Amino acid sequence: MNCPRCRTWLAADTLDAGGVAVEAKSCEKCTGHWIALGDLKTVESVVDLRFLRWRNLPGMETQGRILLCPECPEAMPMEKIVSLRDQRVVMDVCHHCQHVWLDRGELEAIQQRGLLGGLQEIIKALRDASR
Ligand SMILES: [Zn+2]
Ligand SMILES: [Zn+2]
């Protein structure tokens, strides 16, 4: 599976969420993360020092590009979800496989500011709307 941002091979990674191991994949080149929506909740409240060096979020020009889901066979375009609490954080969500792509700095931002609450609300709204 390749990085939706820069096509680099995504390596299996384990995030340490306060002693709880969370399976994820990460890109060495752009330091983005591919993580299941359900797992994101586990890491939300934990600040991992490894992420503190990712100070700068990618610019809007980069974040505005539509990414294709690296997991789904049909290369589904992922949906842009702008965090309600910090508009610099734009997450790419695949509703089909329920995974989210976090660019460098976004995981840190989520952990530090508890942005996920807003994300979950949006996901729920989208699910309800598609029913
Ligand atoms: Zn990458
Ligand atoms: Zn997908």
C-alpha cells in the first residue's frame, strides 16, 4: 500500500497511545499516518513526543489536493474534512474502509487540541445523511 500523498510505500507502524498499542501505517517521506477511524479515538488524548517535531502543517495548496484511498481497490477519492476547531487541519477520510489520512503535524494537532470530537461529529452526520 502506497502513501496517498507521495506514493512512498507505507510501513506498518505501531503508535503508543499511553501504553495501548495502536496499529497504523506511516510514510517515512512525508511522515503522514494512515489509521482506522476507530483507532484515532484511542490516540486522541495521548501526546506522543515523537510527533512534537512536526510543527508545520502542510500548506493549503498541498492539503487541498484530492487524495485517492490507498486501501480501496477502486481508488476512491477521499473526502476532505476540515476540523471545526482548527481550520488548518484538513483530514482525508475514506468512508468506504473507514480510514483517515493524517498529514504531518495533524496527528499531533489532534492529540494536543482534542480535535477528534469535531471529526466524529462530522463522520456521524455524513453517515446519517447517507442513510
Ligand atoms: Zn508520503
Ligand atoms: Zn478506502
